[in-house]
Amino acid sequence: MKALWKHPVAQVAAVLVLMSLLTLVTHLPLGRVTQIAIYVLYAAGIGLLVGYLGLVPFGGSVFFGLASYAAALSLLHWFGNVNEFAGLAFSVLFTVLVALPVGALILRRKGLYFSLLSLACTQICFEIAYKWTDLTGGENGLQRVPRPVLDSAFGFHVFVVLVVLASLWLMWRLVHSPLGRLFQAIRDNEQRAASLGYDVYRVKLVGFTVSAAITGLAGGMLALFMRGVYANPLSWEHAADALLMTVLGGMHHFIGALWGAILFIVLEDQLGALLNNWWLVFAPILILVTLAAPEGIHGLIRRIWGGKGWTLVRNGIPPRPQRIAPYAPEAVREAGGSDARALLTVRGLSKKFGSLTVASGYDFDVHAGTLHSFIGPNGAGKTTFFNMLSGVIAPDSGEVRFLEQDITRLPMHKRIRLGLARSFQIVSVFTNLTAFENVRIAVQATRPDRHAFWRDAHGSAATNGRTWSILAAVGLVDKAGELCTDLSHGERRLLEIGITLATQARLLLLDEPLAGLGEADRVRVAALIQALARSHAVVLIEHDIDRVLALSDRITVLHQGRLIADGKPAEVAANPEVVRAYLGAAPASVHAGVATRSDARAPARTLLDARGLAAGYGGGRILDGVDLRVGEGEAVALLGRNGVGKTTLLRALYGMMPVNEGSIEWDGKSIERLRPFEINRLGISMVPEGRRLFPNLTVQDNLLIAVRKGGMPLEEIFELFPRLATIRKSRAESISGGERQMVAIARALVAPSRLILLDEPFEGLAPAVVNEVMAAILKLRGRVAMVLVEHHAEQVLAIVDRAVVLVNGRVAYEGSAAELAADAPLQARLLGLVDPKREEEEAAEVASCLS
């Protein structure tokens, strides 16, 4: 019984039944409850689009209104002598037939354009309904719609409530089916869903049509309820009524439609009886509700009762099996290994963005059973090259053949189905799904029933077993039930690799899979990639040159849009042009800085003093009593394995997340309750992970927007980062990752900053660019205090004064960077570093699992 009460449809039923009983003891009309029930279904249909597919229709009333007219016209002219059920069925069928071409048209646009196109469709239908008097009755509408079977108000009320509950139950089944789970994946990340082989456009069209059918059913029942139909619901004033109900009730909650419909209908009824311009009162109420409950009324109710998170689907994941089968690739190695016929053939591949050439006539082959790495400095065009191979962007000229089939112009999802899979440079996962669901969606893409709409998505033992195997292979079994929003960056990177492994691919395109991983995870993933190359063709982009040389069968080097070297690792490593273009040489300032880094420094006056910090996400506790002190001009490294709370600590210091316990003092002033912009004004700046520049602004404009009196002048910025002076007029979206990192650091400096928090400043950078950034940081030492989060301890320890190591949300080490750098066993214990012997053991262990 308790389990039944937790079911959302049972909760809707309880509320509607209670309201129906209230009509017996209060002045609440039964017809008003009937109207509310109809509008619950109307809002639920729009909620399917908004909450599950991420589509926001400004003209959601179009199918609601059309179905009303279809029901009325059919009963007045065709089915009046039969019964209202035939008219209602016709209204739903008519709505679906109209929704298919309308959806096919407007779904070709996204975001605001989709929203405006839906509004335009509604307005067109309104003009037709209002002015085609002979058919629609025009301004007077259609009246005296027959209802021969359900003539009594009570009988019709019972019918409506039962239909609404049955429809909601079917919708609940749908959103838990493979198709419904796919809706949610597309909502979170369309590109990633397409990269798994799903035809995103068609899936959205199916969801759009289902939503239209639900709202059409509600519209047909409204015509029966009113025994007539009018054009008003199609007007722009009422076009977004259902969207308003969805937002009011809670668009991220399945039964948000219930509370939204009740509030909207009751307020419209009561205020409309008192005022002609009832919106003048309703609008302020709407503003207050939205401000007080950003997650809607249902979100507010859950917050009062201690609940958190979305309720679009039931909680939990399938139970973890007692024994998880070892991961084994599903792709079969091509006979003949690397000497066999080429799996992928590229000829003359070229691409330009304006006058910038990012690919100039690439020619190469990739064979099965080989690991083929592509390297090059930041900005060499490696990710653009991957985008052309996977279908994200089209080349200007050239040919790409996979399995002897020309795929040069083939859409991404069709390439994936042929047996090609990829990961992304910037972590690309389904953010609001659990780690388990992320991988399960990818496994689902390989199954024949991937679009099933009736069975439970978690009901397939084979799919669940495969999912658990992949999670075990990337070391995320214990995180399976956590949302991606609660995972660390390194864990999300591991998850993305798991998603890529889930596809039945013959060719894996891996774009910097080791970026952001701690050393232990890097060893594990590198061993996994090496083992996969025995059964797949693996094309790898990676800046960890040592591992690239150790793992690869063949290496191709890209530089300034040209292919400058191709061959065996030893040949490429010895190529002078490669050394100049890619590896570079550390500036003398870096060597000098490293040589003198261990020199004693006088104790500095404390600027930042954080004590006993506790913070976390979603009720979890990531930081557990952390202390951190930073002196004026001091450089401090913040180290630790992935997920221990390094980024969380920076976010807490910068006011980007609330501090549950503890205190933060800045120059003697308490700041733990201040907002980020207030903290920034005091002299603390943040260089976030991922850089987060304004992509449509130039480099110079990205800096100018942050300039404040007392900050570093642009002339000095360009001396610190000479490369920025040459690209100052380039838009941020077109520059390399290393150049973006320089802009992000420079943006913090042009404000009057006394402390800079740098989150993974060297992530994804080529060695030559790392040297440039390190040289700049060394020049800044003593002038500005710094806290650097970095997973490469050996890099950062060479340029800082002190090190703080976090383990499980607590400080496990605080002391001299030089001492920690010299103590390899301590590093291994605290940071998860591994010695060469252990690395070989890890590789052998992973290989045995894949053999």
C-alpha cells in the first residue's frame, strides 16, 4: 500500500478524488474539478516536451485547440448519431496527422526558433478558426455539441478522471521505457545521443507527436465538457497557458502538471469573477511563486518535506549483481590485423574556416588491430579533424571511406551504426542522468529494441549486465547511482570513455581520453586503450606524449593544418620538425624558476584563512573540515585524486556553492556568505576548469570586459603571454585550447587580483604550451598569491611554495612542495601515483579481462 501511494499517478488520483468529494460539502462546482482534470492532462502533454525532451513551445495550445474543433465538427456532422467516443478518437487521430508534418517542419530549428515557430503555428490556426465562419463558426464558435452517452455532469466527470489517470499511467510507462529514457538523454545532450547512433531528429518528432496526441485528447474532452468550441485557446494570449502551468507546478516533476493546473484554473476563476483585468493580479502572484519556488510548487513541497532532485522518473537503478562479468569488446577483430585491408581511408581531406586552413589535403589509412595516434600542438586542428571523421562538420573537399563505403557526407548517427564511435575533448555526457543510465543508454543503442516504448528500460538483464561490466572496466561501479552533476571531472571523463566503449564499434576515435585523470586512472585507461587496440582500430588524440609513444603502433603529426610526419613512434620522435613544432623547449625562465623554487621564502602575511570547511552537493558531504591558509604572494598546489573535493574547495572559497560549516576569512574579513561578484571585488579571481570564455567575443574583448582599475594593463598582459598579442582580434571560439587557457588567466589578471584560484590550468595542453603557461606563472610568483589545482603533481610541485593534499574531503598533507616532490612513497600513498612495476601489473590485469 505504501508503494502504491508513492506512485505519482496514485497521488494525482487521490487529489482529484478528494477535490471531487469536496464538491459535496463546499460550493466548489463539480464542473470546475472536471475542467482541472482536463487541464492536468493538457499540461502533462506539454510537460512531456519541456521536462523530458527539453523543447519549450510558446504555442503549445495549437493541438489542444485543433483537437477541440476536430471533436466538435465530427460530432456535429459525422459521429453525432454514434457517440462522443468516436468523435474523441477522431480528434486524437486528426491531431496526430497534423502534428507529423508540423513537427517535421519546426523541429528543424532549435531553442528560441522552435519556440517562436510553435507560436506562429498557433496564430495561423487562430486566424483560420476566427475567420472561416462557414466551417468554424468564427467569433461565435461551434455550439450544441452532442454528448449522447455521457449526458450527465457526474458521468462525464467520472469518465474524464478515468481517462486522465489512464493517460498519465501510460505516460509514466512511456518515460520509463527505452524510448522515454532516450528522450531524457536527448534533452541533456543531443550531440552525444547522435554520436551513439540515435537519429535524434526522428526521436524528437516521435516525442512531439506523442505530446500532440496527449494535448489533443485533452482538447477533445474540453469540447465535450463545454459542449462547444471557441477560437480563444488558439489566440496568442492563451497559447502558452499549458507551458505556464507546467512551470508553475514544476517542469522537472511528473505531477507538477497537477499543481500547475489547480493553481491556474482556481486563480483564473476567482480573479476573473472579481476583475476584468485579472492578469494584473495574477502576474504578481506568478512572479512571487516563481521566485519562491524556482522548481515549481511540487519542488517547494518536496523541499519542505526534505526531498531533493527531480521526480520525472522513479529513483534508483537496477540492483548490482553479485558477480560482474569482465568487460569484453563486442567488435570482432578483422582478419589479418594491421596488414589487412584498411578499415578507414582518408584522401585529400581539407577544411577552411574563412582564411584559416585547419586541414590541408590529409592522406592516411587506419587498419584494424592498430592504435594510430594523432598528435600536434594546440590549434593544429586535431579535434576539427575528428569532427570531420565523425560527421559533426563536413569537409570542404576530400573523401572519407569506412569499410570501403564512402561516408564523407553521411550523417553522424549513420556513421555510428556502421561501426564508428568517438569520445569528445570536452567531456560530453548526459548531465542529469545517473552514471549507470549514461552507459545503459549507450548499450541500448546497440540493441534491436532501442526504441521500444512499452517495456521497462531496466527490464533487460543482458543490457543491465553489459552496463555493469563497462562501469567496472572504467572503475565507476561504486558511483553507478550518482548523477553526473555529482561526479568529479575525472569521473565524468571515465564515464565518457565507458559510454564510448558501450557501442559495437570497429573504429574508436578517442579525443584526449586521459585529460583530467589522476595518475592511477591514467594507467588504468591507457591499459584499457592498449587492450582495445587488439580487437578494434583505435585513433587517439592525446597530449601525454610519453604514453602516446609507448602505446601507439603508428603516429601522425599535424601542425598548422598540415600533416608533417607519419610513421612508427621511434621515427616520429626523432623527426626534427616534430620536435620543433610539437614538443618545443622549456623557456629559460621555467628552468630558472624550477632551480630556485626550493629557495627559502620569508613567512608571508596571511591573506586567506579557511577553517573547518564542510560543503557538498545534493545533501552529500564532499569537504569534511578542510583548513587552508594562503599567504600574500604565495603559490600553493592543491592536490589529490579525482573526486576528493579540490574543485569543490575552490568553488566554496569563491562563493559558487554554499558552505555548510566553517569560516573563510579574507584579509581579516569574513567572506563565507558573500556572492562570487562580491568576493571578486575584494581581490580574489577564479580561472575555472574549461576556461569559460565568451566565444563570440574577440580575445581583446574577453579581456576588456573584465578590466578594472588597479588590474594589470593589457600591454603587460601581452608581454606575459606574447601569443595573445598576435591573436587579439580573433574570436575566442576559433582559438586553440592553450590560447584559451592563456586568455582565462589573463582575464583574472586585468582585474585587481591579489589571489588567483586556478582549476586545472595545464589540462589538455601540449607540452610547449604548458611551458609557456608555467613561465607566466613563475613570473607572477610573489606578485600575486595563487592556488593551483592540478592532477599532474610532478608539474605543479616544481613551481609552487607549498602543497596541500586532500584525501576523502580532508587535508592529509600540508607542507613544503619540495619535500613532497622528493618523497615518492608519500606521493604514491596520497595521490595514487604508481611505480613502473605496478603500471605493468595494471596493464596485465586489464589485458587479461579483455582477452
